[in-house]
Amino acid sequence: MSNLDHGLGGRLPLLEPLILQPKQLELYDKLNSVIVPLAETAGFKSKDEQGQMIGPFNATLYSPEICGSFLALQKLEEQHTSLSKKTRQVVILTVGSVWKAPYELYAHSAVAAKVGLTAQQIDSLVSGHSPEGLSEDELAAQRFTHQIVSKHAVEENIYAAAHEVFGNQGLVEMLVLIGCYLSVCALLKAFAVPVPEAGLTTHEEVAR
């Protein structure tokens, strides 16, 4: 059975806005005012035609207090990180490539294009490779992220290269970002959450 056979919620039913409890509705309104416009600007879908959240956002509504705090952490990370926008997307796509998380790759491929990564670089990252044309920072981040996520350890030369570029603060911030998207990918994979069919690409089909 494919992910699409479950519907856009995967193994979780999509929650209808009209039946949400107060805490769920509070989080829904926040997602609707913050995440949905960002998704529309980047070019990916975060809710369906009935107004139901899709992707990881539907899952967050099942535990609004905990997931609301998690989303607040993600916002703080984005606001205060020393990592560049392109480096962040390199890290996020690298996590998704190891986990083979279709929706994460779908959404952040769109975001990555908006911040200046080329289509070829995005395809390479989605495939789990180090793209040509990355900056020293971006390449160090990709190699560091891929090792810690896939091998649960970092070789000394990879660590040294990343440390030279980012320092202690930057590595801590990168690892927090990695941890956030490990959680996102875990939600997406455990609940078999698909991408909207119109958003599928060749690599996302492979990832499924």
C-alpha cells in the first residue's frame, strides 16, 4: 500500500478545523497565520482545500501544547541562528535525504530554491550527495550533518572542517537544527505522511 492510499494525513486522520478543541484551534490559527503564508510564498502546500493542515502540521494538532512549544523552538532557532539561510536548507535537506522523508524533501526543496540553491544542487542534496558549487560553509555543513545523522558519529576530519568554519556556537546551533528536523522526519515517517501528488518529483518518488 502506498502512502497516498492513506490520504494526505498518512496514518493520522486529517483534523477538521470545525471540530478542534480550544488548544488545538489556538495552534491551528498560529499555523494558519505563520506557516501557511510561508508555504505559499515558497511554493509548497501546507493545508488542503478544506482548510485541513497536512504534512507534519496535522500531526502537531494532536498534541498542541507540546508541539506548540516545539514550533516555538523552531522559530527561535531560525531567528537567532548564526547559520546562513542557504546553510540551514543544506542541513535540513541532508537530514531529509538520510531519512527519505518525502514531505520534508518536497517542502524544503521549495524553500531551498527560494534562498538561492540551484535545482541541480537541490537534486544532489535530496539524493544524499555533496553538490558542486556549494560554499565552504555549506559543504562543511552537509558533510557534518550527513555523518551525524547516518552514522551517529562524526569523523575527526569532518568535525575539524566544520569547527573551523562554524566554531563551537555554530556547531551547537547546527545540531539543534538537525535535532528539530530529526523530530519532523520521525513524525512524517512513522505516520507515513505523503506529499500532495502535484508536488512529487523524481527524487521524492524514489524516497517513498
